[in-house]
Amino acid sequence: MQLTKDFASKLATAVSPTKAYPAINKTTKLPSVVYSGRNGVREAFYNGSFGLRTTNFQVDVYAKTYSQAVSLKDSIITDFHGFTGAMGSTVVGRCTVDNTLENFSDNDEKIYRIIIDLTILD
């Protein structure tokens, strides 16, 4: 699970001083960023003859204003899209932002959410 730890650390740096969490609940202060690994906890999928593992992460940005959400999204895209090199002790061959999706909830309070899908080849 070293990749997940390294990813969480880089994400926390990208969105600082906003907190990055592996889960969110109703008492979490906004803005905040939540991350989760996809394809299982750390299933490795090998691609083609170059043999790099593909790991997907989903990052959810939650904020009370649209401008806060977009600012955090932009910081994440700047730090991750096209990233190559060391991420902690993990050597990343390439990181890409594959998709973003914006959402809005107005149930109890207005909450803006942006979902970001990332792929890491290591």
C-alpha cells in the first residue's frame, strides 16, 4: 500500500492547507478532499510489453463555494497531470487526469463536488 501512502502525501501537499482524507463524514470541515483507490485496494494491472502497473485513484473535492472547488481541482490537475518521477518512494512512469465531473447538492446546505479520475503508471 506504499503507492496509496505516497499518493496521499503528494495530494495533501497539492491542496495544502486544505485537508485530504481517505473518507468524509458530516462533521468534516469544508473545503476538503477525499481520495480512494480504484480497482481494489492495490490490484496491479500490467499494460502491454512495457509492463507498468496501472492504478486508478478517484479524488473528490468538496467545498461550500464553486470557486473553492475549482481552485482545488486546478491545484490537483497541475500537480498530477503529466507527472513523472518520484512520488515518495514510488517511481511513477506517468500520471494522467482522465476525467473530471462537477456536481452540486442543495439538500441541507450548498455543497459543490468535483470528481477527478487519475491513472498512475508505475
